[in-house]
Amino acid sequence: MEKLSSEELMQLEDRHGAHNYHPLPVVLSKGEGVYVWDVEGKRYYDFLSAYSAVNQGHCHPKIVKALTDQAQTLTLTSRAFYNDTLGVYEKFVTEYFGFDKVLPMNTGAEAVETAIKIARKWGYEKKGVAENQAQIIVCEQNFHGRTTTIVSFSSDTDASTNFGPFTPGFIKVPYNDLAALEEALKQPNVIGFLVEPIQGEAGVFVPDENYLAGARTLCTAANALFIADEVQTGIARTGSLLAVCGNCSCENKCEKQSTFVQPDILILGKAISGGVYPVSAVLANDEIMMVIHPGQHGSTFGGNPLAAKVAMAALEVVSDEQLSQNARKLGNLFRSEMNRIIASTDLITKVRGKGLLNAIIVNDTPDSKTAWNLCVAMKENGLLAKPTHGNIIRFAPPLVMTEEQLMECVAIIEKTINEYQK
């Protein structure tokens, strides 16, 4: 087969694929650890990690081996039958995160939809809300996916315009505003609060230190479910196993120390498979999860043997390689270095984040192209990142990164900023 150039491959996508993404102009063909290579062989640092799906690094050998070994044995049975890996995985993942039950799915958006269904059914059957009257509180500027139900409560007009009619049953409140949440919880038929512990897609907004714990307390008082969407923030990305862990200092898995905020429903995806295979999960205790009965929810691929083996291997890597601790240490270093750079430039005004989920704010309007142009320039210098919301650049490298590699990346970012000012 003739080897195609980057330009030819981009033209193929443009000609034959739906135009639902606007990628950076680079065509990748190989990945290993913190690096990716384009089709011409140029190496880059990956500072996006497939939107935090590749926390364990590209093509981690342990995860890839779990996939290939299982792929040669049994890939899919559907849930019409039992298989010999699902129960083992369910025991593993529920013990890992401290819940009674897991409902396995494939993608993050599927997991969010699953959590919404479980919460509504709990509201009708356990809380006693009248049928079809349940309300779930969500936050402004949220990102939970792009299915029809989810975009019904999105603040992003690109995600919602001309996709109606929309699904009712959602109340929007400002993020990081406990007073607004408290008032919303007083409205009739509220059965839950769905929240990202850190709003990643919105530009890495980290809430006040007491926000999540305060929201948990308010939900408990109102007999409403606290639903944590950790699809992007979970699996060690923010310096602890889950972002709701706060500044947990446990050595491996979360040991539920004093900073831990226990969700009623936990939504996971992305890095639960290390980016090797689509896996997502919804976890809850029996009182909530057992409202779902046969025939009421499911997925042909959800809980398949490949997914089960891959997810177990991916989570073992997080513990074995102490990725939470590495993310916490390198995140502190990265923000310190960014603040040093910010002090010497007018181009960047702020850095914010937690662990290795960070963003810098470009000193320009959201409708400008400055952040995009900076990302293109960083690409030329050997680092890949992507803007979000116009003038924000998100930085989320694989958590297997070393301090030496991180400092090389800081040098690339600094060089790009300095050159751009000239």
C-alpha cells in the first residue's frame, strides 16, 4: 500500500469524513509513553493525552498485553450469557473505588446517560417523586458529552443549536456557587446534582476548596443524589485517584481520608482503559443501583471480556506506578514554572489547574485565533496541545511523564511564547 503524506491524509478526512471536529494540523501514526510521532517520523510530546484518556501513556505494554491476550481468546459474548471475565472485573473495580455495584458501559457519554437513568428511577421508586417530574441540577458551562439528552442542558450553543427539541428535567446553576445550589435543591422534585469536580472542557475551572464537600452536605440534607462525572478528572489525573478525593495523600488507591467526598453515583471513562479500548463505568451502592432490573438498561458491548481485562490492567498500572503521586508532584512544578513565565510576559495572564490537568489563559478575546496559533507554533517546536473556549490552552500530558521530560516541555512552551511575542 502506498504511504500517504500528512497533507494527503488530512485531505482524505476532509473529503470523506463528517466535519464534526477541527483537529490541529498534524497526522499521528505512532505513540509510546509521553510521545507521539507523525507519518513523516517527527516526534512530539503529547500534552493532551486524548483528553485525559491516555493517563498511563501511549501503548502501555501491560495494558496492550491484556488486550491482545484476551483478543485471542474471547472478545464478545453480549450480556445474553455470562462470561468468565466480567464478574472478576466487577469485583475488582467495585473494591478499587469502594462501591457495591458497577454498571459497565463503553463511552463517557453513555455512562452519563446511564447515571441519569439510574438517578431518575431512584427518584421515582425510592424518593417518591411523581413519574416524569424528576429534576436534576447541573452546572453552567458543563461538559458531559454530546448526546441529545446531554446537550439539552449544555451552555455551549455549538453543541445545542438546531438539535432540539430538548429533553426536560434539568435545572442549571452557576458552577462553584453553593448558595445557588442550596436554592435549587429547594425546588420540587429534585432528585440529584450532576457535577464535574473540575470543569475540564470549560477551561479547567477548579472550584473553591469547600465546594464539593459543601455540595455533598447540601445533597444529603435534601435527599438528593450527588453524581460525580469523573470521566476526565478521574484515574489519577488531578493528583489523587479521583478529583473528589481532594488532596488525598494515600500511597495507591483512595483510602477515603478526611478530604474524600463520597458520591452517590460515580461516572468513569477515558483513562479507566488507558486509551486502549472504549470502557466506561457507573458505580453506586445497592440502594441506588438495584433499582435497575433486566431489560431496563444495557449495551451489547458493555462489560465485554476485552474491556474487563483492559480496565483491570489499566487500573493496576495507576496503583503500581503511583501515577497519582507523580501527577500531584509534577502538577505543582508545572504551575510554578508557568507562573514564572507569566511574570515575564503579557501574552499569558494566568495558569490554573490541579495535578496534571492545567490550562493557561491567553491575553486575547475568546473569538481570537491567538491560542490556536500558539498551539500550531508549539506543534512546530515539538509539543501538541489544543485550545478550548477560544483563548484557553489546556495542558494534560500522560501521567508517566518524568520531571526531566516535563522541564523539556516547559522549555518548549516558554520558547514558543517568547518567539510569538517577537
